[in-house]
Amino acid sequence: MENSQKVNAGIRERPSPLTLSIVIPVRNDGLNLKIMLKILSATVEVDHELLIVSESTEDESHNIVGHLSGNNPRVKFILNSLGPGVGHAICAGINESRGKYILILTADDIGPVLQIAAMCELMDQGYEFICPTRYALGGQSWGGSSLNRLLSRLANILFYGLVDTPITDSTLGIKMFRRSIIKKINLTSTVGWTIGIELSIKAHIYNLKTAQIPIISINRFYGGKSNFKLVPWIFIYCRLFAQGIFELYDARQLRFQTIFKKS
């Protein structure tokens, strides 16, 4: 996958004095970010930090975090210097995180917040990768465009069918994982929210102990314009999807050959 050296150069190992680091990449999310931070501060009970990542200090999130950080030292603004795009922003946040568990979250979807405690409980039970789902176990998806919802549903049906995976929502960018797997999974995605697909694929390639949990996705409940660019990104999503499927099959074939030789 592309740009691996550029992305991974920004990820360093750090001690883990905190239970949870919540990484939120933003770009002028304004009201959605204000409400999200208030909800997180009021509902997350485990020892945690909130890392808001942007490419510029001129982003309105910088002032929002500045006003809040005086009263809440858990909230921090992280300047992404790795490169443009959500993937770089997430890696910049991971680089500065200190938590034993890492949660990638969006500023404009308040639904998944209700399941953070349950996700942490699963991690405490020994799971390495938690994949929230809108499409199984009672999960739901509200808001967003009809076209985006249709494409997301079709992509996940294909992934679920082709890979024979228990993950029913591979495209969702919201994921929780252990700090200890960061170097192993070797994140490389830099465009849009393709990092969700990459994490789902690599969870299988590296045999991570994985769990699903249902969420009710409430996309841009408080308004604002999405930064999702369907037309320029769809070909990149498709290429990553196809490349990931081939990598998965290669990994399974190698694993089978290894077992066969041992027997």
C-alpha cells in the first residue's frame, strides 16, 4: 500500500499511563466538535485523553480546544505535520497518544459515543481490535446522503461475502485497537477514511482477536457540511479494497502452506 514510509515515520512507541486515547481528526467541524467534546467529557468514565488533530492552527478547532483545555487538561490540540488527509491526521494523533487503547472517532457522529464503555470492556477481556457496526446486531445508520449509504452498504456486503469475515462494517472509520498492534499493522492509508478498510483487512491478515459491537450512527446530527469527496475518492477506495482482498488471500494461502508443511 502506498506512502507507507511517510506515514509510519510519524508513529513512535510511547508508555501507556492512560487507559484510552480518543483521536479525532477534524477540519472546521465547529459546532459538531463543541458538542462532541462536551458529550465525551460527560460520558467517558475511564482514564482518557481527547486528541483533536488538524492540519492548521487556523482551523476553528484550535480555538475550540484552547477554550476547553484550561478547564479540561484531557483535551489537546495536535498539529498534523505528517501530510494532508485523514490518514495522516490519525497517525499524527496516534503518535502523540499515551493510552493503552486507541479509539478513532469522528467529530460529526455522536452515536458511537454510547458504546465506548462497552468497547473498553471488550478490550479488557483481551480483544485486540473492536469494529463497531451499523449493519448487524441491531446497529443503525441515520443521516448522510442516500448515495453514500448505498455505496457503503454494497461495499460491506462485498467485503463480508468475499473475505468470509465476521466484520460487517469494514468501511466505518471508527475503530478501537490496542497500542501494542500499531507497529505490526503498519498503517499506510492517507486518503479519506480508507483507514477503516485497511484496519479491517489487516485485522484478518494478522489474526487479531476481533469483536463487533452495534452502534447507531447519527451522521452530522447538528448540521454542517461533510468533507467527504465521493467522486475523487471512490476510485482510491476501490483500489484499496481490491488490493486488500488480494493481500488477504495471499496471507491465507501462506498460512495454509505453513500449516500443511508442519503437519
